[in-house]
Amino acid sequence: MAQYTLGNYILDTGQPRAEVLAAILKDDSINEELFYAANKVKTEQYGNLVFVRGIIEFSNYCRCLCAYCGINARMKDAVRYRMAPDELVEAAVDTAKVYRTVILQSGEDCYYTAEMLAGIVRRIKEKAQCAVTLSIGERSLEEYRIMKQAGADRFLLKHETANAALYQSLHGVPLEGRLDAQRRIKGLGFELGGGFMVGLPGQTDEILAQDLLTLVREGVDMAGIGPFIAHPDTPLRGSADGNAHKTLKVLALARLLLPKCHLPSTTALNVKGGMKNALLCGANVIMQKATPYEYRKLYDIYPGRDAKDIPLREQYEELKEKLAELNLTAE
Ligand code: 5AD
């Protein structure tokens, strides 16, 4: 536990106070100090290493109604795809030749039963030496258990916003359901990845402080923190996008509160040009797209996501060069 003095504020990471976090988020005069402290903590924990993961978005079918998301169940014009299990295993094994962790992400698509997902994970693990992270949404304890027993190592499920009223208005279901799912995942021994969006319509600095405290309370091992980006086909069209600078402040605070937490420079933040800054403000992870090219454009959760058709290995080499310019090394 540490105490940080940032301008006039004292942040006690043993007993972080929501009022202090919100005040720091409002006050831009302390940003340099905040970013410096976050980078120092990150460097103490991880040195110059950046963990690079490959993410395969294997289905954009989704039963959910998240108001911000371009693949939600109501998006009638979305062109839907699903990768067949064999195709997914093959793509994952190829990805594992370049990256040590493969993330399998999809909409909440119950076409894939727990047994199917378990089979996919098992086959990947037999053929490749890699960690497998699942990011497939809410399932029952029994279903999560089947996936865990098949060898899945980590699970990403963000809380998205810690404000109960805002969560309910965006998702049409209560926040408790999401938190319960996170607790089932953590209880089974998965490494848990949480996270939330910054700049959602109606969100305040006080809510962001609650978001940060939620990460601490739920004991996340990873947290994806990215700016909200308005999708033109969703009910949130026309809303202002989340601010990249505010996102960096939230990220930096997450690093101070959770020194060992894996914090990616999220794709949404990269879309806003923030990757380099994120890596200097506390982030220690990058997720590289490994979705087969023909599906990338269809995984349209928010606009601006790149769909460059370059081989994984080349993409990795390009990234390594970018990292070297920042004195960072890909792991
Ligand atoms: N803007 C930013 N992030 C979004 N996500 C979904 N839709 C948006 C959006 N419009 C994020 C959510 C989700 C992850 C897969 O993508 O945080 O957990």
C-alpha cells in the first residue's frame, strides 16, 4: 500500500476514497505528476516489458441489447458471422505461433455451448503452448466450470459502468447480474479481467471513481479501460465520444490502485491515438487483432477499428519497432 501526494490531494491506495479519486479526475493541473507516478509503478512491476496478446473475434452474434454496441441483438443491418470450431482452433494455433496468449472473444452467442467452447480450448491447448483467455459474456457457474476444466486460463468480462442506474439504462438488465457473473468466474480460479468505459453519456467523475473502486473490490487481475465511441447505428448515435486524456487519467489511477494489474492499452484508446501515451501512463499490455481478415470489418462494436490485412508476424514486427522507439520490449 502506498500514499501518493498529487498536488493538494493525498491518495492512500490502502483505503482509497471516492472523493479523492473524483477530485483528481477533475483537476488537470496534476496530470503530469499522476502520469509520472503511474509510469514509475508500472516500470517497478514490469520493467520495460509489454505483454502482447492476439485476439480472435470469432462470432458477432449477440443476444444482448447494450445500447452502445454496434453488434447488439437489435442491429438488424449487421452482417453476422460465426467461425466453425475447426476454423477457430486453426486460427488460434496460428496466433499462438506469434503470441503467448490467445484471446477468444465473441458476442453473447449461445450457439457455442459450454461443451463446444471447452472442446475448442482443449484442442488449442493440445496443439499449442499458450494461455487461453475467454471473452464470451455471461454464463452459468456450471458452464464456466466446464470451460475452466478444459484449460481456459483467464476470462474477460467488464462491468462496463459501476453506476447501477446507468448500467440498467444502457443494458436493460441490472448491474448485479454482471457482478455476480464476475464473481462466479473469479471463484472458479480464472484470472479475472474487468474494466469499463470512460465518457459514457451521463457518466460523471464520481461514477468513474466508483468504477475504479469496483476494480479494487472485485480483485480483478486485469482491467480494460477504454473511451466510449459512439456508433452511428446505435441508440447512442450522436453522443460525444469519451475523451482520450480522461481515459489516460483513469488508467493511471488504476495503475496506482492496482500495481500488479494487467492493464491493456485498449483498442478503443488506440483508435483515439492513445497507445503510445497509454504505455507511458500505466498500461503494460497490448492486444493485437488476430481475427481472420474477412471477419474483421464485421466485428463492428464501435467505429474506427482497423482492418489492415497484414500477416500476424509482420504486424508483430511492426509493433516491436514502435515499442522500441519508446524503449519498451515486447514479451
Ligand atoms: N465504445 C467503446 N467501447 C465499446 N465496447 C463496446 N461498444 C463500445 C463502444 N461503443 C467495449 C465494451 C466491451 C468491449 C468488447 O468493447 O467495453 O466490453
